[in-house]
Amino acid sequence: MKLTIAIVITILSLSSFAKVELGKVDNVICGEISLSSFDEICIINITKDSGRKIAIIINMDEFYNIYDEGDLDAKVIEIDSSLLSTIRTRETLIALRDFSSEYFYLLGSINAIKIKKISNEMQLMINSMNARYNLYNLPQGYSATKLDKFVLNENAKAFLQDLTIDKKLSWKDFVLNSNEYNTRTLEEVRTIINDPWATLGVKYLLEVTQMYQVFKGQKLIGYFIQVDDHIQAAIYQDGAWIDMFVDIDQNPTKIINQSS
């Protein structure tokens, strides 16, 4: 997603003392933006355990030096507030809140956040897959069984619902900035933006197509879920889907965006 906001930031240090809080990453948006110190950023949208929503702005190169796309999605993280700074420029805050008014924006470095280590057997399996995340590369001792009926619990449903909101933003950006719909009237464009389901002829923007139980020996440790990404497919004009490894409680452990 490309952001086109031209801003200059002045900052105020929050504290010289470390204060670590827990939160969950809602989504991460990376793109181009004109700042005083760098041009490309990632915005990490987070809901703290307290319920407060914050968005941490960091340099995009910093982000990709440590994480890949999707690595932080739905992850529980530790937040070091001593490494965050408030944004004091009024014009900056107005521009960012026009983009999303739900979050309180802060400037920080990638060191301000860290994935909380959660010991689960699905994560241990993923760590041993040598970055080849598919069912054909399960380590020795692991197996997968396809389910005829998809059984998603509230954790998986909530993740897909949050991701759908993010996909709708990508859809809006695509409709407004590509040549695909530039011959349509303003009213038609509004309809296309607000109702991608009708435009794409689908019931769900993210549609679960396959689900597997994943076992270590005879023990169920989690699931593999494949989800068709209809919006990304429309943008690419080719196949696009998401592979999800989730733990036994269906909390996302590894998310991989795929395309043909």
C-alpha cells in the first residue's frame, strides 16, 4: 500500500525508564511516505492488553531487516515504551488520523517491540522447517490429515475478520489508484469500493478452501488452513491465497502470503 503524506515530525521522548507492556498486533502496513529522516515506513497497529490502540511508526528497512511480511500478524508482543516518542506536529497527527483515527500514533524503532516467546509445539515445528512452510515439508515425526468440514473457532475467525478490514483498505487503494476503474462514474466507483463482494462475485473476501489437522506423532498440535485471497487475486489478476499455520487454539503461528 502506498501512502502519500508529506510531513515533518518533531518528537518528545516518552520516558527514560523502560516500561514493558503486552499487546497484540492487529496488522502491519508498509509503504512510501515523506518524512524528515526517511521515506519508507511501516505502521504497526497494536491493541494493548489494556485495550488501548497504538500505532508505532518505524523505518521500513529496519522492519524488513528482522521480519518478513506477515510475521507479526496477530502476534502477542512486548512493547518497550521507553523507546517510543510522541508526535507533536499537529499537521502530522491530522494526516495520520485521516488515514486511521482508531490508533494513537507513536514514533519508534524496531527494538521497541519483541514477539513474546510462547512455547507451543506448532511453533517448534515451524522453527524446524527451514523457511519452507508447506505440508510437503513437514519434519520427520509430523503428519497432516485433511478435514472435510472446516471447524474455525473464535480466534481464527477474529483473525480473518481483522485481516478482511485490511484487505478492504488495499481494495480501496487499488480502485482509486489503478486504471482498472478509471472510466467509471464517481458513484460507480463508490459502489465498487464499498461492495467488493458484489464486484468480485464472492461471498467472502477471504475464503477458507482447505483445512488440515497437524499431528506430532499421534498428538494434535494445530492446524494448517488455506485461504483464497480474492482481493489480492483481483489486484494481481492471478491466483492469490494465504497459508496459515495455527496452534491448537487456532492462534496464528505463521502466515504466508502466496500467489501463482
